[in-house]
Amino acid sequence: MESKKIIVPVDFTPASEQAIKQATLIALKSGFSVWLAHVKGKESSDKSLTELSTAEDNLEALAKSVKDEGVVCRYSIVDGSIFDELPAFANNGEFSMMVIGTHGIKGLKQKLLGADILKIARKTSIPCLIVQEDCVCRNFNPIVLPVGGHQGFSQLIEATATLAGLFGSEVRFYSISRKGEQEYDNIRTNGLLAEKIFGEKSVTYKRVREESNVVSVGYARQTLQYANLIDAGLVAIMSVKSEEHYYFAQADKETMINNEFNIPVLCVNGMVNF
């Protein structure tokens, strides 16, 4: 990684506090610094000025708590929409990873249009570690990496290998086969690439293939059941859709990042310099 900073979006909720906790854990292993970012709207009023002052005080207190752990920490307040300004700020070349807390899928609009957190991850060209408010903390070990045929899949492999190297994690390179369904060439190619990169980086890995045993359109439910069975500390996925599974990929990815087992999820959009 060329950049040495982890960005953590902060909205002063338990979910963002959990994100700070996990970012601090990674920073202690990697030697990176942590940068807290709070996004506020552009409206100006006496009320918003008061809220700005309160936000600065809260950010300063949170930064101090990170510094007390032995990690360099700074913060900033960004004006604008969280869906535009946050990815733009994260993509400015200074950061190598984002750690962000999710509140799950809430409200009719999000259920119809998709989780907001996934929208942000898709616009962010650095790996996004998504953590739930009650996420399990197993030091990201083992890591479940579902096989995919995406372009840019090598970026997910690299990001996974980096975290595995930091925490001494074993990677389970996982796929589900269905009767009568052929393995796509691009999936096979990405599988071989993963084995090559993990071998070169001395990452312990195991290739796991399972027969389909869950009645579901997509693969998320069975993948998560497997992850829970082995007490996985992380699931690593592409945030964008692949061509072969395009029609159900959106729902699968939302299920992954808001999983009932509270397993953190690493997302990469395939345009990452990690």
C-alpha cells in the first residue's frame, strides 16, 4: 500500500464507534494512521453552526480515544452529500482503506433501492471494510472469499491477502456448485489467479467447493451459513455485480453486508490501488 491512512466515516452512532474500533485494530497491526470524517449538509443556520461546534468537540474526543491506543489520529468535517462527498474525499489518493459502520437496511426506500452503504462502497475506489454495530471480532480470521468472475477481481484478492498477512488469517476460497451449472471460464481464471497470489504472498488458503444445499436464487445465504459454521472473522466480496450473476447480485450483496451473523465484510469495486 502506498497510502498509510485509514478513513473512518463518523455519524456519532454505535455503528461508527464500532468502525473506529476495528480501524484502530488494523492500524495497530499495520502502523497506519486513522482519519475520522464527518459529513454534514451544506445548509447554514444558527442551529447548524451549533451542531458543527458539537461535531468538532465529539470528533476531538473520539480522536483522543484512538490516540490513547497508540495510533495517530486526525479528523475533518466534509460539507455535502454522504453519497458524493464521502467517496470523493476517500478517493483523493491519501487513503488506502475505508472502515465504515452499517445500520442495516432500514425503511421502505432502502429496501427497494438497496442499502445506502453499498452505494457508497461502489463509488469508493479503495477497499471498504463494512462492520455492523454488533459485529464479531475474531481478528479477521478465517476469511471467506467467494469465487467470482468479476473484472478487477485481482484487487479483491490483493486486499484480502493484505489483511490476511497482517492478522495471520487463513483464507477459504469458496464456491457453490449447482447441478447442471457449468463453471464460467472467468470464474475459473480468477480462482487460479487467487491461488497464485496467495502462494506468492505466503497466505495460507484452502479451496472449498460445496454442492448447493440451500433453496435460494442467489448464493449469499449458503455462503453466510458456511462462514458462520467455521466462525469466520471476515467475508470478502466485490461490491459491483458480475455479468453471470447480474440479476440477483444486488440482493445477494445486501444480504452479505447486513448479515444476521454480524460478520464484517470487505468490499472492493475492482478499481483499487491497494
